[in-house]
Amino acid sequence: METLKLARELRPNATWGYYHYPFCNARGDHSDYSCSKDAMNYNNQLAFLYNASGALFPSIYLNGEKSSGEAFRYIQAVLNETKRIANEQETPLSYYMYTKFEYDPYKKPHWFYNQACSF
């Protein structure tokens, strides 16, 4: 908390928060599009942290090991938990998802790459 306080003093116009929060351990292999009850309880206990933040910065990185359906359900679970936490704070928080595109050009589903594409 002291680090966040100092950061706000040094950069008062910046939006501050913690990467990968709120936490969600959904695997996307069930159909309810939500994080586990344990993860939700954990996030509830971190209200002090969220109230001290200016925004939420959850992660929706995908490692390529999930099917498209599992990936969709996982991202929906993270988004749903983020919205829930953002709206339950003293002042509703903005949120910014962390993600990236990363391809392994020699593995499916990227069959259209070949050795000629390598630099």
C-alpha cells in the first residue's frame, strides 16, 4: 500500500493499480462463466486494495492450450469477476485487460506458416 501511495504522490495524473487483479482461477471447462467461489471470496477480502487503486488490471493472457470455447469461457469469467469487483467498490473502478497476441508459427492452428516465413 505504501508503494501505491508513493506512486500516486509522484505521478498524480496516472492511473494506478495492481496487475492480475482481481484474481480468477477459472479454467473455462465448465459452462457457468465464473471464477471459483474461493477466488471470489479472496477478491472480496481485497476490497481495501481495490479501493486504494484507481483501476483494475486483470490478465486474460491465453497460452494456446485451451480450445476456443474454453478460452471464451475463461475470458468471460475474468470479465465477469472484474465487473463485479469494479462495481462493488466505494467508487466504481475502470478496468484495463492485459493480453497479447503470440503465435508459435510451427504449431496448429497456424498451419499457413512455414520455414519460408522465418526471418
